[in-house]
Amino acid sequence: MIVYLRLLKESFGFAMNALRSNKLRTLLSLLGVTIGIFSIIAVLAAVDSLDRKISDELSSLDKNTIYLMKFSFGPSDIPQWKREQFPNVKYTEYVYLKNTMTHTEQLGYQIFTKRETIKYESNTVSDVNIVPISHEFIDIQGLKFEKGRFYNESEANSGAPVIVLGYEIAKSLFGDSEPLGKKVRLYGQKFIVIGVLKKEGSSIGETNDTAAIIPVNFVRRLYGDNNPNLTNVIIFKPEKGVDMEEYKSEISQKLRNFRGLKAGEIDNFFINVFSGFLDLIDNIIGQMNMVGWIISGFSLLVGGFGIANIMFVSVKERTNLIGIQKSLGAKNRFILLQFLFEAIILSVLGGIIGLIMVWAIAMILSKVLDFEFVLGLGNILLGTGLAAIIGLISGILPAISASKLDPVEAIRTGM
């Protein structure tokens, strides 16, 4: 063991000497490994951070939550022209399903509408995401409040002019003053602020920080139930442990009966399970990882050739020393390990530089973009391990050639 430790120390010394003696040549050769490790770990860290962010944001939603609407979350076998003829789900269908569905914890109705402007005295916020939703939304999405409350069933059913503001919207309209009880102007009418949501921070897609939630019946009264510019959706939160296939079949059968669809006709609606949306996201993240590995693989290939080049040059420069070592009794495996260790050390140094670059850029972007980029221990170990493997593969041929040198010929050639 002591012999191998001494061998490792000696190999480290040779690697450092190569860096000191031929700085430019060595750094250029290591550049491929550095860029390769940087590319792979940067992509993996970014994707991991994105995945963690999405998981945190969607953690409040049950993966079995179902969205019944005229659009599909993913690809569909139904032709587009036929899908475009599908009708919007209606409020009467929501009421019918709410009264007849079994094994349902919550069932809500939402309208996707265009963005609007909200005013309070001289303050104006444009491009606000308006969320018209029934009163069950608070239990379906698990909303958290900075202050105030959500509207109740009576306010929701009557379409009362009450509003719940996202954190950023409330901050922009009221600053540090108390928002509850104040009246803001939306759709040309005054709404009473009854609640402000807790800050969520940066988000993938929409965030409740820039949203305003109002009773869905207010928008129904304003636009009617058959407006082609609006998209309606019925949201189901099944009871825990329910058989999802049976539950979806029950939804389908009840809605087909309500719409009077005949036995041979296809469903003119889509039952989208939230877990399917999560699978779609996982698939996209997996593809991003794969693309990152493919692109970075070319850099690692170039880096491997660079390390091999250094080691062949190192063998040539130290031919005389190798001959002396072998004439003094050094065995082939010690010469082999000496050069292998040296190649691995050089490659790992290149990998560490790449990891430091990822860490530095992650820190900068986290502050600038208000998005937490995380360089996890797993990715650090992966980057270091990859660099070591590249060094091992790149150094094997030079190390074998060094170990097979004849001591007499090596000394003569070195002289």
C-alpha cells in the first residue's frame, strides 16, 4: 500500500511538472476535458434545477387531478379539424357532474380568458393573468395567503365583485399600504380586495404572483357561456386510492349521456390527467439531458485525444528515466500505473476547472435571474468520475507503450 501511495505521489508530481514546464501546451490539451465536463454538468445542473423548481411548484397539486376540456395536454390521434369542432365544457355540465360524480373530493370550474389591466387610483398594472374560478379552487390548488381570505360559495355563485390578488400585483397597486377592503377597477367595474396570496417567486410559466382570481360567474355574466374566445375547464380532484381508469370512465359516460352522444360517436372532449402532464415534462427533461450528453460527448472525445497527446509526449521526454527505473528493478506494472495515474490526475484537473466554471456561472445566474441553480453533490461526483474515466482511457495506450520499453534501448534512446 505504501508503495502505491508513493507511486501516486510521484505521478502527481510529474503531472504538476508537466503543467509548470509546458503551461500552454498542457492547458490547451486539457481544454477539451474542461469544456466537455463543463457542458455536461452545466446541462445536468440546469435540468436538475428546472426539475426541482417544477416539482416544488406543482407539489401542491395532486398528480391525479383531472382537467376536462376541449383540448388535449399531449398528442392526439383525432385530426385537428375535428378537434377544432369540439364544444367548450359548460357550467351546466359542471353542475351536473358535481351533483352526480362519485368518489370526488373536489370539483371546480375555470375559464381561461385574456389578460387585463387592473387600476387603483393612479396606479395601473397591465398584462395581469385573470383567473376566473369557482370557490373549490382554494382546495384543489392549495392556495396560501399573505393576508385575507378566498371567496366563499355564496360569493362565487352570485358572481360577487370580489378579488384575490397575487403578491406582485398587490405590491404594485398598493405598495406598503393595506390592500384589504380597497376597491380596484377591472372590466370597468369596482372589485373589493378580500385576499392577497403569499409570494411564490420566479416560476416556470404562469405564477400566482402576477395573477388576480375572481369568481367564475362574474365572467360568465360578462361574456356568456358560448364565447368562442374563452376556454372552459372542469377540474376534478378524486378521492385518494380511487381507480383512475374507472373514474375516467365514469366521467366519460356521464358527459356522453349529458351531451347525447351516440354509441358509435367519439368523445368530443378530452380527459387530461395531471400525471400525464408530468410525464410529458419528464420526457422533455430527459430529451434535454440526452442532447446535453451528445453535444458534450464530442468535447470529451477531443479532450481524450488531448490527454493522450500529452502522455505520448511525456513518455518520449522521459524515455531515459523509464530505462533507469526499469534497470533498477521497476516492474512493468509500476511504470504502467505511474503513467495511468498521471493521465487521470491531468484529466481530473481539467474536470475540476470545468466544475468551478459551472459553480461560478450558477452563482451569478441565481442572483441575476432570481432562479436557484443548484450544483448538487451527485453532479460534482459525476463530473469528477467522468474526468477520471477519460484520463484512464486516454492514458492506457501511452502507459502500455512506456511499460513495454526495453531498459537498455530506453537509456540509449534517451541519451
